[in-house]
Amino acid sequence: MEQEILNQYGEFLFKFTKKNGKTLGERTIHGILTLAKFLEEAKPNQSLETLNTKYKGYLEQRNYPIAKYALWLYLKSLNYQDKFIKELISFRKRNITALNDEEKLAEAVLTKKELLYLVDNIPNIRDRIIVKILYDTGARVSEITNLKLKDVDLDTREIQVMGKGRKPRVVFIQNSTSDMLNNFINDQKILSPNSPIFSITPMTVWYNLKKYGREIISRDLHPHMLRHSRLQHMADEGIDSFAIKSYAGHSDIGTTQIYVKASKYQRKLAFDKAGDVWEKK
């Protein structure tokens, strides 16, 4: 799939709404777009026989749910009907969380040194601010790219974002991020309360961060890693799971517990309480 088509498909995924009214998770989108590179481009209204021939090899080589889901949604983006797609692929969706063990979480978290080095070396000021806001707020990339001037209060360093299920919540940014954002707003002459701050799509943020990750810290990054990193760093500082749940906008405390379970805080606490056997009394 060519990059232009892939970008269009990515925009469709970010806007796609499931039957339960929820949007796709960013980690799910990341997985789908990774697989979409192997999808041959199709056109609307092609016959079942043509599509069978086109995607037979793909389905045989990648006979697992997320690969079928990628094809399913690609054909939906071309306005194929569900009944038609079902004839092409046998699909059974699995209900799994984006993160289901500590190993996967560890791969999705930046160390503080990596984070600081990344931000210090991003040349574009807009992109640098977006990365800092994504980390400070623990927000999803779509929540940040949709920000308007009226959503930001630089005096209190508060940002109101609209989360999943149209649930608003207030998040906060650090002083240095607030100063950079204030300068950016003034330089861009953003005056109307309803003006978008960044005028950028989630897909553009996605590809920019992927580029910076490879060039600066030799890691394959995506925006949701900044959310994972922020929440994990909060847990490492001993912040309780209910406070993290509220800040992140999680609907299920079980999702938050993943970060707490992986946290070094309790291990460090136990180590300190045990005392230093080498210390001479």
C-alpha cells in the first residue's frame, strides 16, 4: 500500500466508531497500520472473486485476528458492506486489552533520560511542544490534535480534553511546557477561542514521532508510548492507582493496575525498609 493511501486509511481509523460508540485504541491503530503495509490496494465495487484472488496470500500468511481486522476495516473504508466482507474473510474479534503483561508495557515506556534527550533534539518547535504536552497530560494523540484555544488556560496550566465516550477531563502541563505553548500561540497569532492550536492530524503526529524516534533515540515510537511513559512514571513515584485512573481517564481500574503492578515503587519501598546490612552500627 502506497504512503498516500496508507495516510488516508489512517485518517479513517482515527475517525472510525465501533458499534458500542467507542473509537479504536491508538495501540490497535498502530498494529493495524503496521499490517496495512502488506495489503494490496483495492477499488470500490470490485467483485468477490477479484478480492479473493487479491487477498488470498495475505490471509494465508497472516491468519490471526488483527490482520483480518486490518483488512476488514480497509474494505469498510472503501464502503464495502459487512455482509460482503464476511464472505471474504472469516472474522472473530478477540476482546483483549492493549497491554496484558509487564513485558509489553516495558517495551512501550521511555526512560526519563530517553524522553529528555528526545525532546531536546526535536528541531521543530511545534512537534516538540506536542511531545511535551502528550507526556505531561498523559492524553491520547487525538485529544491533543483536537485542542482549541478555549480549551487551554495558561494561567492555571490546565487543559480540558475530550476523552473516549465524549467524557471531558482536565489535565495539566508543566511550567516549561506552558511557556513554550504560550510563545507558540503568540507567534502563530492564534486569537479566536475556537481556533485549533496545532492544525495537525493524528496521523501526521504519528509519522513525525516515528521519524524522530528512529533518528534521535533509535526506537520505533508512536504517540501512545508517551501516555504509557507518563502513567508508568507516575506509578514509579508512588502515586496511587485511583489518582492515576482519574488523570488518565480510564474507565476500568484494571487498566491502571497494569502500571502499578509494573512499578518499581513498592520494590524500592521494601528494599529501604529492609535496611542496609553493610552499614556499620
